[in-house]
Amino acid sequence: MSTPPPTTPGSGAGAGDYYHEPVRDDLLVGLRGWQKDAYHEYFKRPRRDFLLVATPGAGKTVYALTIAAELLARREVATLTIVTPTEHLKHQWAEAAARFGLAIDSAYKNAQGRTGADFAGVAVTYAQVAAHPALHRQRTENRRTLVIFDEIHHAGDALSWGDAVTDAFDPARRRLGLTGTPFRSDANPIPFVTYVDEPGGGKRSSSDYVYGYGPALEDSVVRPVIFLAYSGEMRWRTRAGDEITATLGTPMTKDQIAQAWRTALDPAGEWVSRVLEAADKRLTEVRRGMPDAAGLVIAGDHEDARAYAALLRGKTGKRPVVVLSDDPAASKKISAFAASEDRWMVAVRMVSEGVDIPRLAVGVYATSVSTALFFAQAVGRFVRVRRRGETASVFLPSVPVLLSYAAELEAERDHILRYRVGEAPEEEELEQAQRQHDTPDTFDEPAFQPLNASAHFDRVLYDGGEFGTATTAGSPEEEDFLGLPGLLDPDQVKTLLRQRQNAQLTTRSRTARSSAAAESAAPATSAAQSAAAQSAAAQSAVSPISPVAPGTSAVSAPGASAVPPVSRQALAALRKELNGLVGAWRHRTGQPHGVIHAELRRTCGGPQLPQATADQIQARIDMLRRWAVSSR
């Protein structure tokens, strides 16, 4: 398709110098700023194809229906076809279109052939199009058609789908592609999307208008997302009968990470139970400012979904709504939940994309799906804002790939089109073989049996920063973060997180120094008491006991007024605290441990850590705390 360079609000390349006067003058009333800007960009010049990339929750549906209503009013098109990933979204689009005065047949079946004259168009799924592309091509050829592709990246899920979509809608008068996450990294091109050559080979998708999470957050169009990561000790048995114990989030092989992750998600383990309990506490706090706020657990399969629902029922006393992909009543359940005040829903994947439940504010990522595409779409369920100050909270396991996605939430990615296997160099083939997929490939993984999964509150991730002091689940430190108010502006979120982390670090440092002092004083006191006893025994053996003057001591230990030395245990505790803070700072800044230690030595002075004194180590701890508070 022919497109200009991608544009973003305020970039100077948008439609700021162009205004399109709509035929329906009611269409622009109530639109958000970015929607108006993108509307004028669309009509700035004639074009057959247009690709909009807007963060989940920003309002892509309203934008697309505004364009459709205007094109129909101008008689540039005579009918509308909306293509969606799921059946539920067909009905959701039809409900939204009705508010524009557009009747959409969301119950259309391929066997019908033609739709009723009362409808302005139809809503179909990508699978429906792939099942009978010739039918949809004939419908498109018969009338001037605008095709809206919801989450157009799904048209590249398989070559057969892409070929079917291309064949069916190539004759369309206008095509409007929508996505919140266009990035894929495979050999399947997305139909009707323009690709530009990359310097090192391959191609990158080009968008006509981009509205990312960062600008949307600044405009208060989406909620700020607070990620709460939980680690813990995982223990499982391999096929060979070996028992392996590892801490989630520590360096492991790829297979071990996958197995530790799946052990954490085992419904019989402590990890899931603790995290669900913490998430429910967070939901209770959020409901103080958002009385109808709801939570969503995204499960990996039907069995786990039912087990998680049972755990939630045991903790809350209420049965959560369970939505399974093979449930014929799934769409009705989702709609009923959206309009209710129920606390929790548990779902398997199908609620992860496009479903509009604005009251969702707390999420639990309890699946082992590890692609950036799925993660971004899942988080997108919680960012839809209704009023200023609403926040979202997502609980997740401390798995490196998920933590990196959370830290890079604001990054804007394009679809990278790789060479096909067989046509690519060896490096491309290797990358293809190692690439992770939307669903875990359990058939070729070593069989294992989860044995135990403990839970520890690891950290909070927000706006690219990390907060928290890694503590046990249920501790006061964890409660500090679970108790954050549910209504906060983005700057207030960051300020409160810094304040609470600073208070926790201060308390932990004070406790460590007190323990160190107590440990070093104990041996000195014991030695003094032993010397006194020995001296008294010697005196009693050679001479009678002499009277002691009031207010004086029978034994005076030499050097009693000197400061006691710091014990080996106290030094070890300080070194451990410093190393923990350095690790957190590495996650926040990306700097290697050695670089951070070297900068601390340069700033605070002193030798390398093994030779540093307690005061020198404490000075480095205090310096790191100041860096964290000042967001250095």
C-alpha cells in the first residue's frame, strides 16, 4: 500500500496544517485530540490504504467508525466489512457502530451469501474469511466497500490467512488497518501493509499514524500501569528423577526458566495462592476509589483456569466468572461481567485482546506465554481509562523476559519481516529455530513434576524504574505497595513509590546496623564477664575479699570505653545489602554490576568491596539510596 512516513501527534509531520470539514458535523464532537488529528490525517490526501497504530485502550474503534460514517455519508463507499480476531469482538463492534447509527450484522454466516438490506455492513472473523475467501471477494466486488481490519497483525498469523485476506479484499475501495501491537518477527507479511527495507536486510512495517502508550499516558487517555513482580524458590523433578531447586528470576538455562515458571503457576503450589491473595488485597484498595473495579486472571489452559477460580473462591467467598474459549456462552459471560460489579474473572487467552471491559484494573499474568505481542495485548486490557487518576496493577512472575517487557511498555515496535527459512543466511535460520511462540511447545520439553513453589515479593516496576526491597509475601513492605491508592496521577505514582522505597531502605539499613552492633557487642560483653569471673576467683584464692567502695566496680576491663569492632557477620550483612541494591540498580539502568561498584568507589572512596570497612560500605549504600530517590 502507498503510505507517507509514519506520523505521531506533535511530530510536525501530521495533519496540523490540514482540516477536513466532515459531511456529518456531529462526528468530531467528543473525539479525543489524537483521534481528531488522525481523522484529518486520513483525509489529508486520497489513499486506498491506511494503517493506524494506537496503544490498547486509546480508542481505535471510535476512530475507525468515525472514518466509516464519514465515508458512507460522502458516498465514497456503500457498505462496510469489519474483520476481527474473535466472535465476541464481532458483537462488540456492532454495538459500538449502533451508536453511530450504523447497523452491522455481527451474526453473518458464510452460508448466507448476502446480508439483509437493513444492514450497512457485516462483521466477520479472520478465520471466517479464510474459510471462504471467494465469497468475501464477490461481496467486496459487488459494492464499493470499506474494510476495517481490527488487530490487522492477525492476518499474518499464517500464510493461508494472509493469502485469504489478500484475495478476499484486494478489490476493496478503501482499507483501514488497526492495531495496538503491529510487531511480529517472522516470515509472514501482514496484508495491505507497506514494508521498507532495513539496512541489514529484512523489511520493517510503515504506519500512517502512530499514537503510543507514552503520549497516551501524558494525555491521560490511558492508565499508568504498576507491575508487581513475585519471585520465590521453585522445586521440581525432571524426567530422569533429579530434583532441581532454583529461585525464579536468577540466571538459569532456557529449559530451567521454563520449568521454574511452570512450577510457579502450578495451582497446588504456594506461589499462585500467595499472588492471588495479594492481588485481591490490591483490588480491595483500588475499589476505595473505583467501587466497581474488577480483576482478571489470565490462565494458560482450562484446567488451570478452573483451579485458579477455586482458589479465588476460597479466599473471597465468591465464585469468580470463568470464561473458557470453548464455552458457547463465553461472549454473554464477558458482556454480563462488564456490566456487573463482580470482583474477579478468570479466562484463558480469549479475553487478552480487544475485549472492552473498562472496569478491569487489577490483573494476574498466570500464563507461560512469553511473546511481546501477547504480553502487550494482555496488559492492554487494564489501561482503558474512564476518569482521570485511575491506575492499573498487574501481578506477574519474576521471569526475565516478562520483566523486560514491563520495563519497555512505552517502546513502539514495528513488524519486522524476516527472510523465509531456506532463503536466509544461517543466522536467520538459527533465530527462526530459537524464536518463542504464542503457545508453549510442551510436546518437546522434558517432562517434569512440580513439587513446591514458594512466593516472595520481588519488586515493583513502573515507568522504566524499579522499586521495592525484595521481601517475603505478606510482609509490611509488601503491604506498603499493595496499599497504594487506586486513584493517582502518573507523577503521584512515581513520587509515592520513591517515598515508600526510601522509607523501606532506611528501615532496613537501620535494622542491619543495629543487628551488627548487637552482634559485635555480644562477644565483647561475654569476654569481659569471663575475665571478671576469673579475676574474682583468683583473688578469692590468695586473699580475703576486700570491700568495694560504693559506685565503683570490682573489675575494670582495660579499654572498656573503646568502640567495639564490627563483626564478620555484620560485614557480611552490609555487603549483602549493598550487592542487592547494586542488582536492583542494574535492572533499572542496564549498567553492569562492575561499573556500578566502580562508580560508587570513585564517588565515596575506599578499596574494593572485600577490603572495605563497614563505614565505607554504609556510605555506598547511602549513596545508592540517594540515587534511587533522585531518579539519577
